[in-house]
Amino acid sequence: MHKQVNVRDCAEFIRAYLIDIYSECSELFKKVDLVSPLSSSSQSITSALVRIVIMQMLSEKAANTIYTRVKKVAEENGKQDWELSLEEYRQAGISQTKAETIVRFADYYRENERAVDNWRDLKEDDLIGEITKHKGLGQWTASILALSHFGKEDVFPSNDGILKKAIGLLKTNWGVELDPDKASPYRSYLAFYLWAMMDRGLLDLDKNYKITD
């Protein structure tokens, strides 16, 4: 119980921090669920990377469908989701380019497992730099890995399509010029709050609309 209270206190502190910076959006932050403190995932980075690479330029629904196929093919062949061959990924519906990216990184990981596992200890910028050294892993993929898998708190995926739209809607509908860098050292939480606002459709409201329950 004590641990749960501390987690909630931390989440409320971070939200309050963001509200203080973006006071004109205070009601929007309060309208979505608290974002829990981020932490490193116990999932292997290779499995996390498979799913995130699949997500590139796809809707969540389409990405989930393809990932389900990957899991099925892996199970049928007695493998993990990151151990498939290029042909097996293609069989699951992954594009040639994405399949090549996954296979290439899997090969690298087998030869450099300890070095890759040590990525979780890197600072945000250094981590993103290491990830983007690999062909097919760009800024978006690196940012999503950093915040969703490694639990880094100060990453904002500025080239994410949904976040771009959120910032545009805030400007158009709410008259808010949102600078993500002002949220540092909690830019990852800002991203999660903006995604939640978009999921709720809150940013489509007219700027003069009063938010009520």
C-alpha cells in the first residue's frame, strides 16, 4: 500500500509540474487518467523492437493484427518473436524493409547481447544515438523504445504523427503554442498525456468549450 501511495504521489507531482508549465491546458491534463511513473520493461529489447518496428507508419489496429500473426508463426516454429527468418516475417505480413530491419538487429544482438542489454543504463540522448546507428531504426523508433521499453522520462517523439496532430490542434482549437522542450525533464509524460487527450478526442473541441464531466 505504501508503495502504491508513493507511485500515485509521484504521478500527481509530474502532472502538476506539467500543468504549471502549460497552465492554459490544465483542464485537459485533468480530464485524462494519471500517467504512472515510467520504469524499464522486463520484456527483452528484441521482442520490444519487433513490435515497435511493426508499428512504424501503421495504425495500432493494423500493427496488432500483424504482430499476432508473428506470434503465431513463431509458436508454430518453436521460436521467439525476434528469432524468425526473413521469409517467416514476410509470411506473417511484415514488409520486406521492416523484416530486414528486425533480422539485421537480431543478428547484431546475438553477437553483442551484453552491450545491448547495457543500453538501459544510458542517458536519453546517448541511448537514442546508439539505437539510430542501426539501419532501419530511426528517431521515431528510438524514441518509442526509449520511453516505452526503457522507461526514459525525458523523451519526446517529435516526429510522431499523433503528437504532431495534437500540437496542431492545440494551436488551432485552443490557441496554445505548446513547446515540448519546456516539459523537460518530463517530456515522456507530456507525450503520454497528449496521446491520451487524442484518444479521448479532447483536442477537437472548440477553444471556447468548457470541459465538463
